[in-house]
Amino acid sequence: MDNKPRLSNARQKAVLRQRRRKVAKRVNEGNIYIQSTFNNAIISITDKTGNVAAWASAGSCGFKGTKKSTPFAATQTAKIVIEKAKNFGLERAFIYISGVGNGREAAVRAFAGSGVQITGIKDITPLPHNGCRPKKPRRV
């Protein structure tokens, strides 16, 4: 048996509540996911294993309503994510684009001009193979 002194419940909870120090991430190579819908643009940067290192959306950047789906909002969102990515040393990235919104090309152009080396671009927008069953014909 242990002869260590036991901590009280309050002390155990206090020890558990202490926040661990964040370890500085170094992500040299990663993936950039651009999701551009008709209502918003969401950009995430992950490492090679898929852990999200930085993200931003047009809504989190201060755009509201219909302005969130504009190419300008996507560009500003990409610039904010690039600043976050510079903090952990992103050098090379593969871009995955999803969605049919207006900000697709604008976000890619922002990353191309940022100094991050783009290794490739892939469109992963889901496409229906046969789609939903169509509505029955209207009787007039």
C-alpha cells in the first residue's frame, strides 16, 4: 500500500482545474479546407493528421447577413487564417475546396499571394449521383 498523504476532495478538484500550459505547435505542412456556401465562408487549417490548428469564418470576422457570402469576405477570412497560420510556421499546404459559394476563388487567391507554398488544389464538393426522387408531375 502507498503511504502517500491523500489530498482532500477540494484540493483534488483544484489540481484538476489548473490549466495546462499550451505547447507551441509547429506545423510546417498541412491542409487548408475552404467551405464556401451561399451563406458563409469557413476556412480551416489542419496538420497532416487532421487536427485543426486555426480556423475562421466570415461571420467570426465581423461580416453579417448577405455580406458573409461575398468574395471580399472570403478574402478577409483567408487573411485572418493566414496570420494565425504564420504563428505556427505553416510553409506548405494542400487546399481542399468544398461548396458552391462566391468566395471559392477569392480565398484560393488570398492563399496563393500569402507566401504559403500550395502543393495542390482539390475540389471535394459533394455531387449527387442520382439525387433525390423528383416531385410527382403536377395535375392541371
